[in-house]
Amino acid sequence: MQFEINNEQFIHWLNMEWDIEFKSAREDIDIYGSPERALSRIVIQDKKNRLFLLEKFSRDKFSLRRNVGRAIKYLNSNGLKEALPYLTTKHGEFLPFFNGSCYEMSLFLKNTGVKRPEYLESGEIGKNFASFLLNLSKASSDMVEKIVFPPFSIKKYIYKLFSEMELHDIKMYKKYLPFLDFLEKKFMAVHDSIPSAFCHGDLHPLNVIWNNEKIEAVIDWEFAGVKPEIYDAANLVGCAGIEDPNGLTHAMVVTFIDSLKKSGIIGENGWNIFPEYILALRFAWLSEWLRKKDKEMLELEACYMDILINNMDILRQIWKI
């Protein structure tokens, strides 16, 4: 965003839209979350020394980003303080346009981060993740009636991915086919029976603003929407396991699952196929590694899926599901 920040016309537009007084670009500050969500992003400081995150998106992202902005605002106003709302302009817009691109602004919060993989030993982090999902469930209970999100099916996603691999990458198709065969023994037949809920869509420690072990805010809601109610929990546990497979039995995951069971926000149908859903969600990550042609992660993913399949009965016992 170097050109815009050095453009007087852009700075004037920025000041007028969000009613701030731009002081400087803080290129010395690291930005957390995924950089791939936006065309570019930067931390800016105004003359009151407040820090903001300014992000630039292409025009084709406008509808998605606006829907996400509306959802986060609704969740925040409904009591989910960890949903950090985007700042609206003086016209009440989330994404005003400048020279064909749209821009989004939010407060920039300090982040202590968490140490990897040491966070896997923290039961407190697991408990706080479960508390966040409980609060998200409460805050979004009637949101889908007001903000429309298309439902997501990992089952359809997997079949589509395999049809594409069969056409364009037969080596990968054959390599991962045994994992699909495993899911077809039980998972695929019962997938559609899992109740749906509004989900963050990409919940893991790198998408959290931390104050030591406390969750200050959850960021990167790009994949938010209506999904099976176990989606966020399965994604979080799956990310813990790819960090370190032994982490699936450590304090963070065990405390998280135990706290989540006590909350009652996931039904019996979901828990019955929870380990299989963790495996199924890894195909969304597989798609990312294929897109990036990341050979190292493709090999690691296959090893991880194999570990999940061979240890599902043990995990069920440890997690008491």
C-alpha cells in the first residue's frame, strides 16, 4: 500500500471517510493473521496516536467482505466482544472505494501471541477457546435469519476436490484415495445429519489476538458462515495435531474438548463423528497445499492423515467421546 500512503489525494480521502487525521504509516509493526486475504495491508497511526489496520481488497471481494463486516458487527453488538468490528465510514459503509479498490479499517490491537508448540500444554488456552465457541453460539443464535450465508459441506468439497485431482493430478489422486475410502465407510453416510450453526470458519491460534493466554479478539473471518456445528472445534483440534500429533492428547486439546462437551453446544451426532470430521477438514488444507504446490506440506498432510486414521479409537478413549 506504499503508493496510496504517499498519495495526498488518498490521505485526504482516508481522513474524510473515517474522520481521522492521518499521521504516519507504521511499517515497523508486524501484522498478524493471513496476508493473503487482502491485496495489501498496513498499520497506520493518527494524530491522536491511535493505531488502525488498513486493508485493501479487489472489487470482486466487496460482497463477501461486506457480509463478513455485517456479521461481525452483529456478533459484537450481541455480546461477543472477541468479534472486533470493522470501523464504518461517516456514511455507514464498511468498504468504501478509491480508484477501483475497496478498503477496510479496524482498530489495531497489541498481540502477545502464543509460543508454538508450547501452547499445546496449556489447559487454560483450551478452556478459553471453548468459552469463545460458547459465546459465539449464543451471539449468533438467530443471526442466520438476518444475514444470509450459503451452507458449506465438506463432503461435497472433498468429492469436488477428488474429481479435479483425477483430471489434473492423478499422482495426488491415487496418494490420497485411501483416505477418501476410509471416510466413505461411515462418515459420508452420516455427514448430512450433523446440525448446522454459524462458524468462524478458520479457528486456530494464529487467528487470535492474545493477551498472554486470554483471547482479546478473533480475526480473519473470511471463511465465516453456516457449517456443521463441529466445524470450528474440529478445525482447531486438527491444527493442533498438525503442529505436533502428540498435541492431540495434551492439555490444550483435552481441556478444550472436555469444556466444549460440558457446554452442550455440540450434539451427540457431532461427537460421534468428531475424529472423522477432523480428518475430513484436512482436505481443505490439502487443497491449499495443492494450489501452492507445496511438496513438503503435501507429504506432511498425508502422514498426518495416516496418524489420524490409525489412532482414532485411542483418541476417542482419551477424549471420552
